[in-house]
Amino acid sequence: MLSTGDSLAPSWLVEPDDVNALATGVWPASATREDAGEIVVGAIAATELARTYGTPLLVLDEDEVRGRARGFHDSFAAAAAEHGTTARVYYAGKAFLSTAVARWVSEEGLNVDVCTRGELEVALAAGVEPTRIGFHGNNKSVSEIERAIDVGIGTIIVDSAIEIERIAAITARTGKVQRVLVRVNSGVHAETHDFLATAHEDQKFGMTFAEAEIAVARIRELPGLEFLGLHCHIGSQIFGVAGFRESAARVLELHEKLRAGGEVPVLNLGGGFGIAYTSVDDPTPIEQLASEIVTAVADGCAARGIPLPILAFEPGRAIVGTAGITLYEVGTTKNVHLDSGASRLYVSVDGGMSDNARPALYGAQFSARIASRASTESPVLARVVGKHCESGDIVVDHEYLPGDITPGDLLAVPATGAYCVSLSSNYNHVPRPAVVAVSGGRSRVIVRGESIDDLLARDAGISTIEGAR
């Protein structure tokens, strides 16, 4: 039997009593393991999905997405109503955006956030009302702003003084008025990977409070801009509410100060709510998040003697993340023995960093289970790796898998609904996989997978060579 390699396992990784078990909260609620041992999601067996659509394959549980979108909408609406205000919830499209997903979340009452012309066009193509779209980004081009204003976008989140003048020039030319929020840095940042922390001052997003005061004064001078309020985002994959509470308290200081010069009807506290990627992750329930964050803002306003503004929030990962499962086929396995006497089983799959760049970018942790069968073998410490020519091409850095995992097995990696498709690439000229939605025993492609012909179609040199023949 292979060594479990305990000396290589990180302290947080717990050897499972049942190597076939699906950790609650990491997988979609519909994911189960049937009597024959296969994983089923949306009432469809993983092996059937793999046979129909091939691997790698991202499977997205539509009911999970809709349920979590509805949960955020209802929880924040209820919490706001308790304190005499209203709440707007925007789906952060950067997590994963397609026309299908945009329709799902908008039908469940959510607005949509975009940060590029491409994301804007996807939302519009999905039929999302422009007034229900917010436009983020630290470097919106003139053409992007023109398009947003032309379609009647709801809000533009201003990120710099230069952007104010760009918007002003366009509204002066078109005679339109654009509503804007000003993004500020509260000085509070999430205790996550440095690349994910976005509210400390030494980074590209937002303005300091002093800069924001100047920006708001300028906006109020311009007839083509309407100032709605402040926006602040403290990071991503955040558990608990302490960071949100502290950030809100600081932003309310500026909010109160700005009220001396006019109305400040909206306060947007961003998103970043965490999800479970492994069995040890313990994200805060949606209802608790909503209640405690809104209460904190209400208490802060009461202490200052100011009315509670309309509140806005921007969950993305927390809505779509746990709805996604990526299916891979195992290609090779290799037991690597170290001088210490420990060993680790390397399991190579037919995808990798081209369909999930998060481990390489952030050191993100994921889980994995065999999806095509159950196993009675003891667990061994494993690392799931991709097929790309990079030693950092890791899909799951640390996991216990059955010792009899073998080529041809179907492997499922949960919690891949957020950022995997958004960050996907054609590294090593690997086609990007399809995205399939499942619900109630039915499946359909919502994002078409790429073929080799798709890859070659972009290579302008091919037509030149063929024309010379």
C-alpha cells in the first residue's frame, strides 16, 4: 500500500473517514453519490455528462445558482427592511458571466455588475435592463464609457479623477446625465492573499478619502453627472463580518461629511463573501451576513444622527462558486518518494491551469473526489496536476484520494463555478472546455467548448500558407 505521506500533508487537511464522502457546503446541494458509487448532480450522473460532452467539463447547477441568488436578494432585502431602508444586490459578473447566468440572476431579482465592454455586452445580450447594470473598472476607455452611457447604464463606479472628466465630456456632448458612485479605500483589507486584498492604499483601485472629497465636489459641479454615493470593496473570499463592519464604520465618516454638500443616497459595501473550497472552510451563512452587516451600518448611522442610506452589495463567487463542478479524466498516476521516506501520489488529469488558474495565481486550495465509482481502498495523500508544461500546473494541491485511483477514472473538483471560466486560457493551445447547465435531470450547453479548429481559426498565418500553396 502507498504511504499516506502524513509529513507532507498541511495541518488543515484531515484524513477522511470515508474517502467517498462529499463534504457539505463544498458541493452543490443536489450532488450525491448514488448506490452504484457514481456522483450525481442535478439528477444526472457525472459519467453520463462526461460521455455526452467530454472532459474537461464545467458542470453548473442552475438550481444552486438561482437559489443562492434568491437567498442573497431576500436576506439583504429583509435585513434592510427591518431598519427602514432598501437593499440592492448586484451579481459580480467577473466571477463567471454568460447570458444564461445573467438571465438566472436577474430573474431572481439581482442587478448585474460588469467591468469591461465585453461583460457589458454579455449582460445586454442576456436582456438585462441597462438601468440594472453597474460598470466597474480602474481604466474604462472613452469608447467603453460612451457605450455605457448610450445604452442608459444605471451607474458608473468612478475610480479616478480622469474618469470624471471623461464622463463629463461625453454627457456634455450627448446631453445625457449619468449617475455615478465614487470608489474609496477604507483602509480595511481582507486577510487573504495579497492579490485579493483591494482596500489598502497601495493598489490600483479606488481613492483615498481626501481624494474622494475632491472628486465628489467636482462631480457636483458638473451638470452631466449625478452623485449617488460611495462604494467600497475590501477584498475577496472573506469569512465573518468583522471586516465589513469596520470598513462600513470608516466609510460612514466620509458619508456623513459629504452630506453637508448635498444628498448621499446610496452606500455600496461591495462583495467578497467567501465560500467553502475544502471541508475545513466555514463561510458565514447568508442570513447572518445580511443581518449583521446591515445592523452595523444602521447602528453607525444612528450614532451619527443621519438617515440610513439605500444599501448595495455585490456577491459573485458566493452565488456561483459552489454551483460549479469540473469533471476530468485521469490520465496517469505517479507515486513520488522523497528522501524523508514520505510519498505523494501525483494524479494527472486532462485539463489544468488553462481551465483553473486559481491555484497557480493565488495558491488556492480545492478538493477532489472520484466521480465515476466508489472505492474501498484506504486514502493516500495526493496532488492533482494538469497536462501543461509548468511545474506549477496544479489543480488540487493537497487531497486524500483512494489508493486505487487509476487512469480512466473520472475525477470531480467542486467549487469551480467562480473565476475558473473567467480566467481560462489556451495555454499550450489547449481548447477551453464547455460549460453545461444541469437542472432536474436535464442538461444543456450554455458556453460552447472550443475545438482545435477554433484555435486554428485565429491564426492568420494559416490562410497565408494555404494561399501560397
